[in-house]
Amino acid sequence: MDYNLVTDVHYYQDDTAVAAAVAFTDWTSDRILRTEIARLTPVAPYRPGHFYERELPCLLAVIERFDPLPATILVDGYVTLGADGRDGLGAHLHHALDGRVPVIGVAKTRFAGTPPGTEIHRGASTRPLYVTSRGIPLDAAKRLIRGMHGRNRLPTMLAAADRASRDAEATRTRP
């Protein structure tokens, strides 16, 4: 069965990261097949322009819990950066997976120089999401994200991955 993954990573002050991956099959449904998390300590420090060095190991750690690889992976962020399309987190992930899996980036904030053709609007929100991709045409990626389940700006599956990365750490620290 083909499935897709939505990934997200949350960072904590104790140098811990929790990566979450939410598997689903139907782009228009809110049905989650499976959720996995991976905790990493320590994580690489943040370096401007090199975000992928911090986040990529986290994503790979949670993606490796799935076999076979998914049909598509969504990342919270950019695949390509700026008007010149230099490699962002998603492009580095696509390369790390030897180009075997298309990667779609969904970003909530505009990166300097992001072309207007990456913007989509969902629901009644006036604030755009920024979609970039590698291994799948941008127009197809935008259609998929626009058609995902959820009435709000952020699709249900992306919100679920964000919640899973945050909730996993919260449950670990409860007495």
C-alpha cells in the first residue's frame, strides 16, 4: 500500500529534538495510518543558512522507522530557497534518499526572495502557505496541499505532525 509521510521536528532547551512522522494514504482524509517519533540528543547547533544540518538527521531518524519508503514526504519548511532555487531542507532530504521519494515543502513564513508562484491559500485564511518541491512538479505539489483535509490554513496532517512532535516530549516529562 502506498502511503505518504508528513514530518516535523520540535526542539527543546535541553538540546533534545523530537521528530515526528505521520503516515497517511488519502490526501483528502483526516485518517492517520501510523505515527512515529524519534528523540535525538544532542542536536547540531543552529547555523543561519545551514538549517538542514540541524534538522536533516532528525528527519532521517524518524523516516527510517518506515519500510518501505513512502510515496511522498512533506516537510515543514522549504525544499528550495529564494528565487535562485538553492537547496533547502527538503532538497537535502531528497538527495539523502537518493532521489527515490518526492519531497514537498510547506512553509508558513516567507523566505527572502521566495517567488510568488509558490504561494497557495487554504480555507478562509488570507495568509499564504509557501509550497516548494523536488521530484514532483510544483503545480502538482500545490494541488495536493491545497486539496488536503482541513478547513484551516494548515492542513490537518501537518497540524498532526506538529502536535505529535510537541506532545511526545510533554508525555516524557510528566511525573
